[in-house]
Amino acid sequence: MKVMDYIYDMVSKEKLHMGLIDPDEQEPEEAGEIAEVLEACGSDAIMIGGSTGIKKEQLDMTVKHIKESTDLPTILFPCGASTISQHADAIYFMSMLNSRDLGKVVGEQVIGAPIIKKMNIEPLSMGYLIVEPGMTVGRVGKADLLPRNDPSISVSYCLAAQYLGMKLVYLEAGSGAPEPVPTNIIRSVKENIDIPLIVGGGIRTPEDAKQLVKAGADIIVTGTVIEESEKLENKLMGIISAIKE
């Protein structure tokens, strides 16, 4: 089954969790161990990426160890055309639609498209949108941050992503954000779009995750909590259980 088909099939049945592993935060062997924990805790896919300076060798080795350790789909979460690994199952072919940098909107995609075709990686078309505070990704991406107090702007961007033919939309508060995307934004967006809604950034507790899925998020992404948690299995079990209940 194609990864996009898998995502759509799973979303039709339940809310999903995806764990984000940054290759720069641990050795490839440890990334494989984290992937094992994610699968054991009920996660639905492994996203790989997030750092601005990933070396291809490190990325390749990380993906290889993750795939050796789990049967979950592996999805690249690239910061640019240089962070593509032929060992992954799929890649978010994403456009940061609220960036002032044309390279983030379409430039890197033009460079990366023939590489993805040559490597025969499944592209997952996605609109990527940065919500206040945005953190590092907002700064590096030169994003005009979506305001937390005006859901209508987020709705307009997400509808534009859907009407442009994108199959997924991702609202990102930024890695390490003090708070997740507001529930009123998620609720308003979900009421207006027909494609799966992914939400990430600032999600640290089961209560955070539960509020977001109740508001309408289809897929919850956690990354910082994986990097910071000493008792990873207990932390993940709580968050994933809250998503799935």
C-alpha cells in the first residue's frame, strides 16, 4: 500500500500519531531504538528530519536503522532538497505557503523533484503553514506567521492548499513552542477543509494532544518530547493513548 493511501485509510478510522526523529539529535543506532519504542507505544508513522544542517550520510544511516527497527512507514520531513534519502518510504513534498522566501514555496521543490523521481520515493503533497510563535522554523523559513487570534487567516491558507491540489495540510507552531496551535484555529480549519489536518509544535502532554484531536486535528506530531523525555515510553504511551481514545 502506498503511504498516502495508508494515511487516508487510517485517518478514516481513527486519529493518528507520528513521531518526529531529528537525525542530528542522536546516533543512527539510537534513532532505531526510539523508532522501536514509538511502534510499541502505538505510533502510526515515523517522520525523519527537522534539522537545518543534516548531513546526507547521517540522514541515510538514520533512515536505515529506523527501517531495520520498525515496520512503520518512514516519511522524510525535509528542510530542503539536500535532505533526501533514497532509503525512506515517502517524503513530504511540501510548500511553506506563508513564507516570503520563494525558495521555500516552490524553489527547493523544483530542485528536489527530479531527485525524488530518480530515487523512486513516494511524494506526499502537503501545504505547510507556520503559526505563531513559529520558533526556529518560522525564522529560517521567513514565514509571515499565522496569527493565533484570527482563525480566518489560517482557514484561507488551508483552503488554498486544498484547492491547489495538496492532499495534506500541516499547521506548525514550531519545535519547542511554549504552546500548541490554538484549538479555535484547528476547529475553524477542520470545519472548512476536506483533507487530513496535521498539527505539530508545542505538544508535550496527553492533555495537549487530547484537546487538539477534539478540536479536529487528524494527525498529531511530537518531536521535542521525544528528544527531551528521559522516560520516553511512559510519556509516549500517555500522549498516544490520549490521541486514540
